[in-house]
Amino acid sequence: MRVQKVRPWLIRLYPRAWRLRYEDEFTALLEQCLDSPLDVLDIILGAMDAHLQLFAGDSLNWRVLNMLNKIRTTILLVFAAYIGFVIAGFSLVGLADDSPMIPLMKTNPALSAAWMTIQAGSVISLLAVVVGGLPLAITVIRRAFTSSRRDLRLLLVPVYSLAALVFYMVFFYAAARGWLHIPGVVQAVQPGNFPIGNRLLLGGLMGVFVLGAAASTAAVWKVISNTDVEQETFHVFDALATIKIYNFAFLPAVIATLVMLVMLVAAFVWVRLASSAFPQVFAGNYGLLGMNTTGWFVGTVALMALSTSVAFFGLARGRSAWKTA
């Protein structure tokens, strides 16, 4: 079988120290259950788990090690997917704000309901991510301040990214209001007449936001990968509570993922209703940077769909491990 032929290559994906410790048991398992491309994908992700090296206790066999790491990787995948969804959400809001769809929502109940669903979903998903990630965030920050200066530097990446975004937004607002004169930038822009200066200014804002989000996600991913703590004790209302930080985050991750799915459906419905009401707008260039409206909407919804799919994949992969843990 072709899948079986890749077995030696799959084993070599794992760290050398891991192979020395678990290779014989792992090889025996591969001979029994490596039957499909999906199995290969799971093994590749398992290699990523092993490189994270979260739990390295001598008392753990590789099956337990793999189970615990799967939960952590699930949380990271949902977090990364959520950030991708947020980027798409800002794109959708930015596009809607510059179009005739906003006034239409005041008189179209279905369009308004779809938009309100997106807004409510954004609040619920944010709360789920914050609640689920709070114990983990506190643990990571404690560790960074007490034992890992390198992780502390990585945790400053989101701070620097936010500062850069705020600085650029002030610059952007000053240029848009005419307080700061920039050659090629005009204050009033009409569809089909989007000067190159305005495109560069708006493109810069988009670039700062996306690059900052990507850098922050990568930094947080790396810091969490370095966190070798399964549970942590916290002071809660004058009492001590011991929380398994990754298990605790799993249920909020499920909630955030389900809400992302609801928001994806609402966004699709909103786009369909808006395109039926204003076909001329969707045939025009209301997209950011003067791009085609339909193309930008399709790209935005596609990013939402991709992000949601990644989150569901992470949950499906970590569900059995979470139930066992």
C-alpha cells in the first residue's frame, strides 16, 4: 500500500529524542492503523505536537504524551483560526461601511437580522476566547516574568503590533481629515476614482493590521509551545483553584468555533441579500483599494470559511483526547 511506504519518512518527522524513546511502539502502531491519507495527516500533526515538547515526564508513555499535546494543539489551531476570522470580519465591516448597504439595513429586516447576528457573534466569540484563554494567558505571563526572558520578549510582539497599528491609524486619520498633507491623497473618494495615494494609504493600514495579527499569533503560538505546565493554581474569591489550563480552554474553543460557523452563515446570507438588493454595487468597485466588490466579498467569505474549517478540524482532532483527559 502506498500509504505504508511513507511510514519511515513519517517517523523521521519526529524529534530524534522522541524517536529514541518511542519509535518501537510507534512503528508497531503504524503497521496496524496507517490506512489512509487522513491518517498520514494526523501523523504529521502529531509530529508537530512532538516538536512542541509540552510534556516530557518520564512517567508518560507516548500515547499519553500524544493525547495531552493534541489538546494543546487544538487550542492553538482554534486561536489561529479565530484570528483569521477576525481579519475577515474587519474586511467585511470595512467593505459594508463604504457601500449603500448600511442605509438599506434600516429598511430591510432580513439584511439587518443577518448583520446583527454577525455583530452578536463577534461579541460571544471574543468572550469565549478571553474566558477560555485567561488561565493560560496568566500562566504564560507568570512563566515569562519568572523563568523565561525570551518568552517575555515574544509576549511584547502583540504590544508592539498594537502600538504600530494605533500609530498608523492616527497617521491615517490625520491624512484623511486633511490635517496632514500627502501628495496624491484626496479627502473625497468616489467609486471608480480611487487615487493611487489613497490606495497606498489604505493598503498600508491593511498591511499593518494583517502583519501585526500574523506576527502576534506566531509569537503567542511559540510562547504557548514553550509552556510546559499542564495545570496551574489561581486565587479565586479568596480561595485556591487548580485548573488544567488546556482542558479548561477546550469548551470555550468549541463555543467560539460554533459561533464562527453561525457568523459564516450569517455573512453568506447578508452577502446574498445585499447582492440581490444592489446588483449594480456588486458589479462595481466598492471593494477595498478600489477592487471589484463581488471579488472582495467572495475572498472575505472564503477566508471566514477557511478559518472555520481549521477550527473544526482542530476540535475534531482533539475531542477524543479531551474526553480521555
